[in-house]
Amino acid sequence: MKKTFKLHVEGKNNDRVLEAIKHEVRKYVKRERRKTLPKGVDYWAFDCKFGVTADVAEVVRLGELTKKMDEVAVAGGDSFFVEILAAHGIRKPREEGDHSIDDDEDLND
């Protein structure tokens, strides 16, 4: 998904437009995650960019997209650009020195 979203649409409440944009982004991510994983892939990762325009878009984490959208809306921006591309995610095995929380001794004390 590569798209420039307008925040100010004539005849519509700006807050509702922002919520509709967030819904569209979440729906896209959910749809991509439902796709069948290729062999050797553990999960779908997402490469995301966000900016006022496509030229100045910066790499961001998927979880930060809605915060960035809110920042532009609060600042009074007219539009913003979002790019989300699905990528193959492969989990790395845990190393010898790594300890999970279950391995720690008394955490309740």
C-alpha cells in the first residue's frame, strides 16, 4: 500500500476522516497477515514509511503509524503519505546466553 491520505474532506468531520484512514490501514495489515506464508517464513513483517509527502517519508515501525497520523492531524496538516509493504519475517533462534523470564530465580520476592 502506497497512498497519500487527505485529512480535510469537504462535508465530513475531520476526526471521522482520520478514524476512517486508521481503519483502512488496519484492515490492509490484517488482510496481508491472513495470506499464506511461503515455506521457510515464520511470520509477515511490514516495512513502513510515513511522511507529509512521499519524498520526505521516513522509515517507521508499524506500531508507530497511528501515533504519527495523530501528530499530523493535531498539527493541522492537510495530508500525509503512508507506505506499507509486507516482508518475510524469519525468527532467529535464541542464543545460549539468553535467559527467558522462566529461567530467573524468585521474581516474586
